[in-house]
Amino acid sequence: MSFAEFLSGLDWSPLWISLKTGIVATVISFFLGIWLARLSMTAGRVGKAVLDGLLTLPMVLPPTAMGFFLLLLFSRRRPVGIFLEQYLGIRVVQTWLGCIIAATVIAFPLMYRNARAAFEQVDINMIYAAQTLGMPEGRIFRRVILPAAKPGIASGTILAFSRALGEYGATSMLAGNIPGKTGTISQRIAMVIQDGDYQAAGFWTLLVVIVAFVLIFALNIISSRHQRKNGTVRWKR
């Protein structure tokens, strides 16, 4: 089979499902990560440690373990799953919503950690100056902290999107692998390898590599622009 024939008969649904899932999960992680990162900065020492531990947990646990936990939480035989389906008409298990929830849970810690680190690096004197001028806390956050933390937030957004795009373990546990509905690129790669179709596996893997390279390149561009703007010295041979 020629490459043109291979492309003409290819099912592109895994790409669109992965992109849609990654975009929605990134948007949710973006706003939720910024809010909780700001909340952790204002919490006490003990509260910050507990909150940080809980929010970072999905990053250190195996994705399949998180997927199993989500499956138990949203199962149609569990209180949360029963409530969502009977009273709100929302089904999570083996649906695209399950893909979004799983990808968001796995990608969120990257957004949260980067946003929190960016907030911690903001010059405290800028905040004190704004407070001296009588600016309310909400405006200080929008006009002072967020612009100063922009590079870190941008990096977290890119990393969260790349993680959500390539998520496999939790998504497989919660949403399954339904072609055209919940089947993502990662799931398609695993499926075609099991079927011995190494041409399709190679194509999807190459596509993921290209997307990952573009994201890393964008991340490096953002980092280099921030370094030039702040006069960071770069060592050259």
C-alpha cells in the first residue's frame, strides 16, 4: 500500500478527539490552576502544604491509578455517578466528557505548579507599592501579579496542553477506547501495535512527535523572549 492510499483510508478521528480534549482540558486547567495557585499563596503554612500535596498528587501517581479512582468516583453504581445521571442527565464513564475529566486531572498539576512558581517569583516590592497606592487586592492581582507572571503561566499552559494531548492511562480507564467517540491518538497507537499495524503506529507516533516538538519550540521561544526582556545573561562559547 502506498503512503497516499494509506492517508486516504485513514481515520482521522483520534487526532480531532485528542485536539478537542486537549484544548478543553487546558482551558479548564488554566483558570482552575491560576485560581488555586493564588489561593495556595495566601494560605497558611499548613494549609499550603496540604493543598499543594493534594493538587500535585495526580502528577506523581500512575495515570492508571488516577483513572481507577475516577472510575470509582463517576461509576454509575456510585453516589456521584448516580446523582449526575439520574438528576442532571450527565454520564461520564465511556463518554467524551470522561476524556475531558481524565485529561484535566492529569494535566492540571503542571498548570498549577508553573503558575504557583511564577507567582512566587513576582517582586514583592511591586505588590507593596501597589498596596501603598491603595489598589484593591483583586486589581493588584490582575494588573501587577498576572503580567509579571505571564511567562510562567504561558509555560504551564503549553505543558498542560501537551500532557492532556498525550494522556492515555486515566483516559483509557474512565472513557474507554470507543472509535470516533473517545479513541485518542495514544489509544490508537496502542491498538494498532496490538494489531501488528506498524505503519499506522509509526504514522501516529510521528504525528505526536511533531506536535510535541512544536510545543517545546514554542516553550523555548517564550523562555528566550523573557530572558532577553529581563536582561538575563547567556553564556556562549
